[in-house]
Amino acid sequence: MKFKRPSRRTTVTLFVVAVVSLLLDIAFGAFRVVRTDGGEEWQSVDTVALPAPSRDGDVPVETSIANRRSRREYGTEPLSRGDLGQLLWAAQGVTRRGSGYRAAPSAGALYPLKLYVVVGTPGVEELEPGIYRYRPRRHELAMGEAGDVQQELRRASLDQEFVAEAAVDLVVCAVDARTTAKYGQRGRQRYVPMEAGHVGQNVCLQAESLGLATVTVGAFNDDRVRKAVGAPADQRPLYVVPVGTRA
Ligand SMILES: Cc1cc2nc3c(=O)[nH]c(=O)nc-3n(C[C@H](O)[C@H](O)[C@H](O)COP(=O)(O)O)c2cc1C
């Protein structure tokens, strides 16, 4: 069969169709890749650098899965800053530079989750007790209010005592609007909570491989947890994850 060269008019038409469909895709988010840590808030505060995370550990993932247990008793030793950084990286760290893809999957790569760190006692080496927020892109902490926030978080978590006994509590909050803008209510009801589950499991397995103790907590008063960590009204707390050394 002989190949017939397309007419100039056909070539121009195809080009215009390609450009218009590309513009429509961009307008409706098909190519959207979020490159920021997603929040305007906490932009101009003091920050704390975290040590670069390790990408290869000594414990095979199968061993971490086999040994993972909910642990609600914690030791009196503080966490190292490196261990905290490793846990946060496993939860929401950027694992591919450029695209901004993270350790846990996210519907449409929209990354609606925010990670707060409530540092208590024994806390983390060289970190004041208080509230911090993880900035995935820079792998650093933004400092919020200093002080004892763990007791309020414990009360907000239906008085589960181990929440205040852990070295730190990671609090996963969601900006639902990021995901509903593209996926509607299915985004809020399914995708965002599914993403929090991925984060929780990553933290559990990372804690196990570091020899730390953790448990995922879903029983809490949403509004009180949100206020305890100083999250804005458009954020919904989904998980509280206490972590500490082993008792
Ligand atoms: C969504 C969810 C919410 C949970 N909430 C709590 C909680 O509020 N308090 C608690 O002590 N454990 C909580 N857990 C932990 C479970 O009690 C625990 O996973 C279960 O007993 C099984 O034990 P294992 O994790 O050691 O396998 C929760 C677990 C999940 C998945």
C-alpha cells in the first residue's frame, strides 16, 4: 500500500486539535503534579532541618510486616532527630525529585495530607516540646507553638493515656478540597481516608524496622484534635500516631 502524504490542511487541523486537547487536559487537572508541600500557612516561621533519610535499611520489609504490632508502652529515651526524620519521610517524604512524588500513593498525585508532629516528653533530641509541621519538599520541620500539647491531644483522643506517654504523636490531617476539586465527594469519602491508611502503614513499618514502638489511633474528637495541633478549619484530622522507643 502506498503511503499518501497528508494535505497541509489536515496537518494544521491535527496540530490545532492536539494543542486544544493539551490545554483542556491542563485546565482540568489531568497533568497536575503537585510540587509544593501544599500549604500557604506556616510559610514564614522558624524551621528545623532533618537529617537526610536513609533509603536502605537492614530489616527486610517482610520482617517488618511479620513483626509489626500495635505497641502502647514506651521507653523513657527520646527519639533521635534522624529517627523522627525517617518516620516522616516514610509517611510523606518526597521520593522522586522533580515530579514531587511521595512515599505514600495519592489519588491524582494531589497530596491532600498534612503531617503535624506533637513533640512531648521524652520527645526528640534537641527539639523543644511543642507543635511542628513536616515540610516534605524540604524535608524539614516548621515550628509552631511551643509547650505541652500532648496532654490536650490525649484528652482529645478520648483520654487514651499512651498518647501522652509517647515521645511524639504524628497527626495526619487532610485538606479534602484538594482532592474533591478533581474527584468530588468520592475523593473525601474514599480517596483521602485511604491515603491516610497508606501513611499510617508506612509509619508502622518504618517504626518496626527502626525498633521503635507505635500504634495508630482513630478514636478521637476531630475538632479538639484539630485545635490541639493548631490546624486551620479546612483541615480534617484522620489519624493520631504515637511513636516512642520501646519500653
Ligand atoms: C483505623 C484504626 C483505628 C484504630 N484506633 C485505635 C485507637 O483509637 N486506640 C487504640 O488503642 N488502638 C487503635 N487501633 C489499633 C488496633 O486496636 C489494632 O490494630 C488491633 O488491635 C490489632 O492489633 P495489631 O495492630 O497489633 O495487629 C486502630 C487501628 C486502626 C486500623
